[in-house]
Amino acid sequence: MRGRTLFTTRPELTGDFGMVASTHWLASATGMGVLERGGNAFDAAVAAGFVLQVAEPHLNGPGGEVPILLWSQEEERVSVVCGQGVAPAAATIDRFTGLGLDVVPGTGLLAATVPGAFGGWMAMLERWGTWTLADVLEPAIHYATHGVPVLDRIAATVSSVERLFLEDWPTSAATWLPHGKVPGAKLTNPVLAATYRRLVSEAGAASSTREGQIAAARDAWYRGFVAEAIAAFSTGTAWRDSSGEAHSGLLTGDDLAGWSASVEDPVTFDYHGHTVCKTGPWGQGPVFLQQLALLSGFDLDGMGQLSADYVHTVIESAKLAFADREAWYGDTEVPMADLLDDEYNAKRRAFIGAEAGVELRPGAPGGRTPRLPVFPAPGTVSTAPGISGVRSGVGEPTVGSDGSTRGDTCHLDVVDRHGNMVSATPSGGWLQSSPTIPELGFCLGTRAQMFWLQEGLPASLRPGTRPRTTLSPSFALRDGKPWLAFGTPGGDQQDQWSVNFFLSVVHGGLNLQEAVDAPMFHSEHFPSSFYPRGSRPGVMHVENRVDPAVVAELRRRGHRVEVQGPWTLGRLSAVARDGDFLKAAANPRGAQGYAAGR
């Protein structure tokens, strides 16, 4: 496919001033507006990130989290900002099992971790940005006050939980069912707007400097009026969750006050002249790198993109890499160097044969003995409020079992004229995940559902640790120079769809938009990170734009192929620095992602 010009739904944007790509046009327009008014990529990303909370409340919210990968041109390095909060001090396995639970509920207050998104955005703004708190929050305040267009997926999500809201979560009904009905053309959130206005006011009263105001806002969020409302609601109220029972939460003011966003070095892997950067193994990010380590021993160029050999090899590599994720990843000491070691991957590569693998087969890095959790039965179906009938293993909780993009997470990428770049994947705090805190206009997240209630695992529930999140922004250098910021929503599929996109550019010779538009595929072989944690061994999804002869051959090799609609898998966006030009592309699936630039 290298060298061919393919039909694309949109052009690859090219310019030299700035580029923004995201999962919603309002966020992309907001980010571009910041660049036009002199802000840098970090200012633009923060402003766009807060707009995403208002424009896509079924996909992310102020109570959620955000991991960020960024390139600072001044520092000439890639950094990871970890806006992923931790489990409360009271969140022990005994506490949950004492309630008769064997998995953390997928909805409600028990699954809350410290909401890290605000701290993550503020950490980036303070260290690398130039704009004030008031400036970056102004667009989100505007949209929360005056309203955003109601996407079909917002209406569908609210409809799916309408009965739950009316019968069990009245504070959510007050916010998301205006006048007692599913929202129509426009949706406002005046309480959230008031929360952000108060943050700006208190910050301005506390300091006259940009940095002082950011610090004051962070203090108000984690130790002031926001923290007080969160703690009172969490520990002082009880609500029905996906266990079917009513539970209060465990998150306290001390949990919030004791947390702050961190800045870390990325985990990296060199592949065909490219250095790919990911978060640490407290998230699933390095599973991207493990797939590349396995694929480096195959001739993907010779196979041809989207051939049966190509798809089979990529899928089988994903199965092995994600098996290691299950056995080894978590907020603890992870043998990452051994997992990426050439000798280790040569041995692992030998398991990829002509037929589809049927086992979940983790490796033994450095001679260590792997231990897998005790998983729920394969094919488990969720009965969580709002997602009844959705098989686990498909994506985040509002992704349909057919792969349709009814929701999950957000993503945004920015590059500015100075060469700064950002890749961020905000998520959590979905409107459907937990009851709305009436004083604040948002709900807590449910990321603790990714912990295991089994002792001795890297991802076991432990107070003060980060859940093994699926959120996975990506960054790549080419020949040692900053090149590509990219990512996608999609839960467990993020580090499959992103790998497909990357391989399409590196091996297929496609431009960014061609690679976004190219037919997608993924495996559902390994257990889901989401409640109720089931799996679908041997199952893979492909868009029906993949050659039917390829599908037939994959089935002959033992893959359980489920063919999806032509534009249903993946929601990639990307920006790049390519020679003298800046470039961008965004996903056409779902008809809401856009790129902007000049």
C-alpha cells in the first residue's frame, strides 16, 4: 500500500502556525482560538480539555482523570503528566469483600479515586503554559452557561440511565434531565459554570500572579470548597450502584489533600527509526511498546498492510502483550526492562504460529513466575445501570458490544508554531458513572473498578495507589526529532487502534488522515479492564471494509471474526511536525471529531 494515494473522508491538514485535533469540534476550535491569540500548545490543550468536559460529559468530566504526554521545545524532552488519582486510604480489599463484593462496582461512589484531571491540567498549565486560570477556563464557563449542542450519543446515554436517575439518583436527574426530560437540542450546566467561576474568583483574590492563582485554584479544588463538597457527598450519602445495593463512598478530604499530579519520564521503545513514548505501567501504555517489540521480528512490509498475514500477526502480538499487561502491570515495581528485552521478545515471538492462539499466555520476564487474576467467566455480560447487555471486553462502559462508538473517552492533540506538542486522553467522571454532586455540577469517577479484589497482584486494590488505567496517549520521535502526537478513546482498544494507526504510517506509507480512515481491527481475547471484567477468547472485530477474502482466511486460521460496520472502530486523532510543516488529522467516525489548523 506504500506510495498509493487513498480516498480520505477529509484532507490531512498542513500548515506552519498551529494544529489542534480532538474528539469534538468545539474543543478543536477552542484550542485553535488559543493559538491564534498567542497561547502556546499547553495553554490550548488545557482550554480544550475543559471544554471537552462540557461538550462530551458522557465521556469525561471534572471528576475524572487525564494522562498527558508532551514535548517541550524549550526543554527538548518528552514528559508525562500523571493526572490519575489514587485509591482512598480506606479502600482495602477487606473493606470491599466485607460488603460481599468480589469485584469493584462499575458505577457509584465505591469506585471513586481522587479526581486527578484538574490537578493534571493545572500542573501542565503552571509549568509549561503562559495563560492565566481565568483565560483557560473562560471557554468552558461560556459553554456550561450558554449550552452545547446535544450529540445523539449524549441523548442516548441519558436515555439509557433515565430510569436510574429518576428512581435512584435524583441529583443526576436534576442536572441531566432538564424539566424531567432527556435533553433536546442544547445542554447547559449552570452549576458547573458557577463552580469554575468561584475557582477563578477565589484564585484572583488569593494572588495577583499567574502561578499564584493556579496554585490557589488547585488548593481550592483539593483542600477547599470543592474538596469539602466531594468528601461530604462521598462519605455522607449512599446510592445504588452496579452491585444492585446502595453504598456510600470512601473518598475523604484527607485523600484529596494528600494527592498531587506528578511529572514523570516516559517509557520508550525504538522501532524502525522511531522512538515511541508512553506512560509508565501504572497504566496500560507500555503494552503498545510490547507489541512493537514483538512485531520488530516480522516483515510487515513484505506481508502488505491489511493482508491476512499482517492482521493475524498484529492480533497475535496483541494477545501476548496484553497477557503480560494482566500479569505484570500496576502501580508497583514492574519489570519493564525485561518485558521489552530483545531476548525475552524473541522467545515470546515463537508462540506466534500459523493458527490463532487460544490461551491467555503471559511471559516470565527475568525468570519471574507470572500470576494472573481469577477472571470472571468468559463472555460475561454487564448488568450495570445504563450498559445492560454490553459484553465486557469491548471498550469503556458505553461502547456497544458491536463496537459502535456510543461513548467512552476523549482525546486531543496540539502542536504550536514553536514546536511544542501535547497528546492527552481525558476520561472518567462520566455523567452516567456516579450521582451528581449537587453543589458542584459534576460526579465522581469510577476508575477504581480497574483494581482487582485479589491479594498479591500488581493491580490489586491498595490504598494510595493508582488503578491500572486504560488511558493511553502516545508520542513518537522520528530520527530523534519530535514528530507525532496521537491517540484514541476506546478503553482496552486504545493500544490496539493506536498501534494500527502507527503501523499504517510507518509500514503502509499512509499520511495521517489516510491512517485514521484506514479499516480498523482489534482483539477481544483478553479480559476487560472494566466491570464485570469478563473476556471473549479468540474473538476479534474487523470493519467490513477489510477484504472478505482476508476475513475468510482469518477464520480458517481459528480467529472468531465478528465483522462490524464500515466506520465503527477507532476514533484516532493526531498532529505532527514533518519537516517545515505541521500536520493534523481527525476521526470521521461518529461525526464529531475534527482537526483545525493553519
